[in-house]
Amino acid sequence: MNIQKLKISAIFFSVMLCLNTIYFFVYFSLLDLSFSWLQLFFIAIVTLSYCLLLSFLRYKLWHLLCYLVMMVVYVSSLVNFAYYSVYRVFIDFSFNQAGQMNPMMFNHLKDFYYEVPGRLYLLAIVIFVGILINSILFYSLTAKKSEKFLFNFSIKNLISKNKPRSKKYVMGLVIVFCLVNLIAFGASSYLYNNPRDTWSNLKGQVADLGFFGHFYSQVYASTRDDLVGSDQGTAYLEQTKELYSRLDILNERETVSTIALPEFSEKPNVLIVQMESAGSWIIENSQSPMPYLQKLIKENVSVPNFQPNSCQTINAEFSSLCSFWPNSYEPVSYSHQQNQYYCLPSILKNRYDYSTYLFHSDYPEFWNRDVLSPKWGFDNTYFVPHYKVKEDDASVYKDAVKTLAKESEPFFAEIITFTGHGPHNDNYVTYNDWSNNLKIKDFTGKIDKRILSNSALSEKEIRRVFGFFVEVDNALKVLFEELEDKKLLDNTVVLIYNDHRYYDFSDKDPLLKFDLYNRSPFLIITPDKQKGVVQQIASHVDVAPTILNLIEQDDYQPVEHFVGTSLFSENHPNTVLNKCLGQIYFMNEDIIIEGNAKSGMYSVLDSKDSLTQIKKDHWLDLVGDLVAVSDKTIYEDGLLGE
């Protein structure tokens, strides 16, 4: 290559690097994340790789493919922006996730396009057009004499084929391309094995690595996958239970259940209502948008600090029914739909002849419920087309109660609601109006200052969210009216709880953020109207043992492969473990630990003053081990049960 072409190549690379850097600097600023030198390193690697690929062949089709690859990069960055806005992580590089991309999943994802600011869409278009023009100019100036290009301009000259390069030249490009990317993977491997201290919070890792660094890191991590193939599921389950018991021994818990186990003259019906995105911060606003649910919580059995075990609906179903934690990285439907399960619906059906029902106004293929629901033990499932897509909660409640009232055997039923589902925007308001005849209006009452000053949402957005949950609350009234009308309340236990967190909060006060972001409602309504706090802290894994305890009474024996504990047990650990796409937190009455399963880094967010540093370090080690081993348990199909 002559000096002139070297200069042109250097200018092209510099312009490309500037364009990519400008875009991702703005991108991370809009996510309220810092822009690091490490990010710039990976941007430079990707930019240089693109320049080398563009120089590899001089054929029109090859260059069009290069442009298409860069377009895919920018589109995926916008998808990841929306994904981070909801989950606070980037999408992992995973063939499991790619395999789950069906029409229903795409239909779900398109609802969240509004999470990306319009100015970022515009910037992405402008930057990509700049990259395209710069790429065409580079090709033309290096493939032809510059005079010919400048004074005989035509579209044909821009994209036409030129004489092929020598084998030596092409081989040189290949070698340089491989070396550049080996450097990137070398950096990824070093960071993978030597994570930074700040990476106990996954947000720190995302900010440091950036978009491209995350990609290289995930590709490298996929080569280090040692979770699958050892056929040691049962052994891992035993290790998980042993580690969990050691954590319980360390726990200096002060509270035990003060509520007696309710008694029944016959096997009771059980109805679970799993609400969508209904965090406690919504219900507990001083002028609550959900006064009916607030009243139910006060008048029945509740857990004031109930926490989900994940951040996705299907994982809430899994943990509640199967009493185990999901894996740290993916929804259970992505990696574990082929597993064998023995969960609460199957146990009730096999031991006590319960009829089992599941109701949800979405497609059965979404989250692979058509595969998982029968495996978990549901015989009677009602999805779309039995319901309209996203049919409102009140209509589903009416239909479900009408169906259950016909049942002669005791029933176990779960209703997964939809009205509270995000995004809570104008499109969903309009959809509910014309499809469900449900008119959602912005909340007009007072909003607490602690919510206004700490929420990631504006006041207008909070009022819109509250407006949705006014209708969620109204639908709950309809449910209990229908249950009373069909005379089902006299022998039915109703459990109501939330599936997962949704909207984020400010980092100004980490403990307040943790509480607002994660705490969720949980209550049990029994026929004899028991009232009071049954435990201070609990999570989804405790649901199945609690229900089984209610039904078996004094004959109850903990299920061997369940990790949860009945809320009516005097030995309840008052403990939560949450796994959300690599983000981890553990809490009990002594300590709150946050961590990052990807980096293996964990840190103490809060603890009792009496805890020594040695004991804190012991907690951190045990929690890290518990996360790793419980992941292996589910990867190795260790929840076989009876």
C-alpha cells in the first residue's frame, strides 16, 4: 500500500472512530452511565475491525454486507438501550435467547420502543449515514485514482468492482484482523478472570465495558461455560441446601411466625393471583391508587417485606410453584424448558386429587408456557385464543371464577394478570380503551415526596402508572365479588402477590432505592379471616411450601427438592435471594448483599452494626457459592423430585 492510501486509511479510521465515539458517548450519557477509557478501547477495536473487513474484498456484495453488519450493530444498540432501561443490563450473547425469538416475543419487545429517546433514534440514523458515506468515500479513494473519482463522479464509480488484491495483501489483512480481535479477547479474558472491585454492582461492569466490551466479554464467557454436561444435578441440589442451611445458621433472626396455621374441615381450594409489576411503592402511596388491595393487606395475613426471586414473570411462576431459584442469567423458559420438574400443581394433583388450572390473557407460546405449564402440573390452561390478547384483569377474573365454580374436586388455580403490564404509555391506554373498553386515566391524587424525588420517572409518568393500577385494584374488587357470588370464599385460600420489580429509583439513597425497587405485596386470605404478619421477610420460593403446609396441616413434611420454607414454620429463615440477569442480591434481618454473577464479585450494601468484617466476608463467600451451586443445580436438571 502506498503512502497516499495509508493516509486515506488513517483518515477514514479516525473519522469512523470519532463517529462511533460520539454516538456511544451520548448513548451512555442518556443511560446515566459513565464513559470509560475501556469503552474507547473496545470501540477502537471494533472500528478497526470494520475498516479491515471493508478493505478485504472490492466487490459490491461484500461491501453491502459490511454496511449491513454495521446497521445491525446500531439497531442492536437501540434494542439494548430499551432492554437496559427495563432490566438494568445489556442482553447477553446467548444461543438460548436467540432460539426463543418467536413472533410473540417480537410483539412483546416492540411495545418498549418508546424507552429509547427520539433524539437517540435520530442520532443513530445520522451517525450511520455518516459511516455509510465515509465508507463509500474510503472505498472509492483507495480503489481508484482520486482524480478520476473526484472529476468523474457517478454511483457506479462508488460501488463498482475493481481489480482483485494480491493474495499477500489479503493474507496480511486477515492476520491483522485476527491479531486485533485476539487483543480484544485477551483483554476480555483478563477482565473476566480479574474483575474490578466495583463490579459487584453489574451497573459498574456495564459502564466500564460498554456496548462492544460487553459483546466480547459474552463471547469469551460462552467459551468458559462449565455448567452443562456433568450429570450431577442431585449432588448440586444437596450442596445448595447445605449452603443455604449454613447461611441460616449465621442468621441472627429475631422474628418467628405469630400466626397459627389455619385449620380446614376439608381440603381447601387454592387460588393464586400473581399480579404484574405491582410494587409496594405504588400501593403504599399515602393516597393509594390501590385502596382495596391496601385494605386486604391490613385485614389478612401478610408479609411486610416480601421480595421476588427474579425480575421476570415466568421466573416468578417457576419459583412460586417449584420452590427453587431461577438461574442467574436467563428466564427459565430459555435454558430449562426440557428439564424434568415435580412442582406444587403435580404434587397436589398426585397426592390429593386436586384439579389444576392456569389462566392468562397471552399466547401460550410466550415464555414457552405451552411446554412448561404441563410439566409443572397444570391440566387445564386458558390462554389466547380463549382470551383476547391482553384482555383486562376483571374480564379474566370473571371467566376464571365461572370456570372454577363448576369444579367438583378441590382446585388449585393460578391467575396471571395483565392490566398492570408495562409499558404504561399512550399506546397501552388506547389499546385498553378500544380492545377492553377500559378507560385508564392519569391519577389525580397526591404523590408522596419520597417517590417524586427518588423515582426514575417524571411526575406525569408516575400519574400514568398509578392510573393503570387504579384499574388493577378495581379488578381485584370484581374478583372477590365473583368469588362471593359463586360461594367459593368459604373454602378457598387466596394468595395475592407481585411477580417482579419494574421501575428503577435514584442512587442518592441506596437503601431507600433498594426498598422501593424490590419490596412487593404479599397476602393470604383464609376463610376464617385470619389477620396479622406471618413473617417479616419472605420470597416466591416460600409460596409452594406454605400452600402444601396449609393443605397437609400436621402431616406436612418439607419437600426434599424445595428450598423455600412454609411461612407458618417457626424455622422460617426470613431470607431472600434474587437473581436477575446476572444481578444478584441476598438479604435477611442481618445483612443485604449485592453482587454480580458474571464477575463473581459481591459486596455488603447494609448490615447490622454488630457484624464484624470477618463475618461479613464469610457471608459474601457463602452467598457467592450458593449462587454458583444453585445455578448448577438447575442447569443439571436437579429438581427431579419424587
